Amino acid sequence: MSHTTEWKTHIYLFEEDRTTKVRVELDTGTAKLTGHGTARCSPTDADVPEIGDELAAARAMEDLGAQLKRLAYGDMEDAGTRPRAGTPSPAGSDWTHG
């Protein structure tokens, strides 16, 4: 079976007082998820905004990835299947569906 789809993402970056916050929104068409990440610049470090952007965005995408994995595992459970042996279980027990 062939399958093609498009997922829409938006990444929002906010910087204030040496702190960068990122919100990543994912719309799969069937679920909407939002990941969050934060990076803080140490007072002793040079203020390089690109580093804060990259770090906060990476953390937001990790958060989004964990949510997406929990969603997939929940869908697998609903379909009566299980992850393969050796597959790490999702962190936390909240199976939030967007």
C-alpha cells in the first residue's frame, strides 16, 4: 500500500533577558502536538543568540518527538499491536492525543 501525506509544522522562537524559548507546533491532520524548549545564556558566557535558538529548538523538538512516540505507542495499543522487543517504552504515562 502506498501512502503520501504532508504534516505542517511551525517553529516560534522568543528571546528575552538571555533566555530563549521555542514552541514547535505539529499538525498531522489527525493530531496537533506542541513541543516546548528553553535555553538560558549564563551570565559569564558571551551572548550568541544563534546558540540559544539552536539549543531551545532542539529541546522543543525532543519534547515533540517524545509526544509523537507516545501517540504512536497509544495508537499501536489501540490497534492491538505492541512495540518490538527491545524498543524503549515512552517516558511518562500520559498518552495525550493532541
